[in-house]
Amino acid sequence: MDRQRKAWWPELMPALAGLVGCGLAGCGSADAKDAKSPGPPSARVAVGQVREGALHVRYRFLGDAASLAEADVAAGASGEVKQVLVREGDRVRKGQLLFQIDASVARAQLQAAERAQAALEVERDRATREAKRRKQAGREVVAEAEIDSAETEASSLIRRVEELSAAASERRAQLGRHRVRAPFGGVVAVRSIDPGDWVEPGSPALRLVDDENVQVFVDVHREFAPFVKRGMPAAIRRPGASPAREGDGSKRADTGERDKAGEHDDASERSNASEHDSRDEVRAVVRGVVRALDRDSRTLRLRLEPAARPTWLLAGTPVRAIFSVERSAPGAVLVPRDALVVGVAASRVARVVRAEDEQADSAELVSVDVIARGENEILVKSEKLRAGDAVVVRGNERLRPGQPVTVIEEHSETPKQHSEPK
């Protein structure tokens, strides 16, 4: 048995060596093929251009229209209501008499105070004349104690007359509170009293609203605070405006619900300003800024004054306030909106690296910091982007670093910049 094994073993050794050699040769050729295999295929892309400039962004916030003046007119005195001269919907002017309360008691008290004052004034005048006469007679004729007594009596009566005069003035003011007048011009919204009702000071009687002059209150997020200032132009848009009237129908500057507070876009201005104001929007100016954050919403409150009051701008109407802001930053550039690829860790754009000689162009993935978003462009900051660079705007979702690209379309037209509301 051992002899037979020793006999065929030398014959088998060359065959095994050949198989091992072939295997090694096969593996080497496979590695060579992998080393020589080409990279990712060239991607067909469309490109846009990086440029310098400022970005005009339109921010939109929800707001509410309110009357410029609104008051709960209350009774100023206690008593029975004698007469109510207005009803709901009646228009009144400033100072017009609204209602009267029975003033018989107050009138009698005023008359008593005036009679007491008149009687004491007679005593005051007599004492003043007597003190003057004794003083003129001199100490040789009248004793010094009598002169001092007369002067003291006159001074006391003068003070008492002043007190009675003040009391009469108070009674007179109380009598005036029985006749309630309109503090401003407006319309009666609520009537809570009728003749015969008994009222006390502060009892609600009428609600008066200035329905001709309105203001708009808007709560804005704190990121918008650096751009807010008094006198800033704005626009107020009516509720329920159709998308066709909101702008050119293009996509918005951010995603999410259309009426979400803080939404901003770059919708174009309308060509016909008068029709624009009367139908959908009215221009406004920021008149007040409360530079303190609300504890619950962390927002700032603005007060806007509309330039006109269209028929749809009623007190209590929810509106949308639109602000146009010019955004810029040192070293920032504008890139087409479609060039931005938002990733989990960072946002990036694909810059086209122009090849020399006959080599293919390639893509360089550049991380950017987004400063502001517009409708067509985005303001970004990156050390690797310069004005004039070409960036991929279509076909950039799956590009790899250094992947060859073939430019099939190039957009070099500068997007139109939208003006601020005037």
C-alpha cells in the first residue's frame, strides 16, 4: 500500500503545481480587470450660475384687523336711566349725547353746595372789610389783639370758602356724569341698558366701535426681529384670496401649510396698483413695534396702519401681512434654488469643475450654509463658491464626488428681482 502511494505521488505533484499556478494567474487577471474598470458613468445634468447680489424675500405672517378705537361706555353715576338716545347700528359723532341718568339728587346737592358757598362768601367779605378797617385805624386807636382777631377770622373764612368752592365743583362734576357722551365717533355695537334700569358707576351701557379706521396687529417670530423697524413698508392681503391673485402661481419659498405663520415667498407685484389695493391687498406701514417676546408664543407684536381701508378690511378680519426684506451677508452668493440638495447632516450644491484638454467635466460636492430662501434663488455661504461658477440644477440628487458630468442645458439668465411693497 505504502509503495503504491509513493509511486503515484511524484506523478501528481506537477499537476497540482499547474492547477495552483492557473488559479493564481486567474486571480491576478481579475484584480487587474478591477483595477482597470472605469468609475461611475458620466451624468447628464443641467447647470445654473452662481452670482453676487442681494436676495429680496417676502415674509408672510397671520394678523388680525382691529378698530382704531373701541370702548365699553359705562355709567358714570348711580341712578335710574331716564333716556337712551341711540340703538345698535346708530352712527354717532364725538361728544354726542348717548343716554341720561336721573340727576335730581345730584342737582339738589349741587344747589345746596352753591347756596352754602354764597352765604359764606358774604361772611368772608364782611370779615375781610372789618380786618382791613381795623388795620387802617392803627394800633393807637384799636388794640393789637382786636386787629389780630379780625385778620384771623378773615383768613379762616377765606379757607372755608375755598373748601366749599371745591365741594361745589365736585358736585357739578358728579352732575355732569349723569349725561354720558360719545368719547369718539363711531357706531354703536351693543346696547345694554333701557329707560328704567338702575345703574351704578361702571355699569356697562353701550359698546362703541370706530368702524371707519382700522389697524392690524401681527405677531412675528423672533428671527424676523432684526429686520423690523418703525416706518417699514408692508402689505395686507385679504383672507381667502385665490392663488391666482396671490402672485404668479409659482412655488413658495418654504414648504408646509400655506397659511402657516412665518411662511415667506417671492411672489411678484401686480402691475395695476389701484386694482391691486382695492381687490386683494392694501399697502401699510409699521407704526408700532413691541420689542418684547410673548412668554407663550415667543413672538413680537407689530402694529400696522393701512394706507386705505377697502371694503373687505373690517375689524376682526384675519389677514396676512407681507413684508419684503433685502437679505445679504459678507461672502454670501446667490445660487439657483434647484441647486440645493438638503441632506441629513448638511446642505450642499454640486459645483461643475471644468476639465482641461479633452477630459470630461466633473462634479465637486460643496457644503453650504443657507442664509435665506427665495422663490428662484437661495442666499448661501461657502468658501468654495464664487460668482460665475456653474452649479448643477437638474440631475444633482445622486451625483458622487468627482463623477464626470455632461452639461446638456445651461441656465445663465439672471432671475428677476422683486421690488418691496411701496
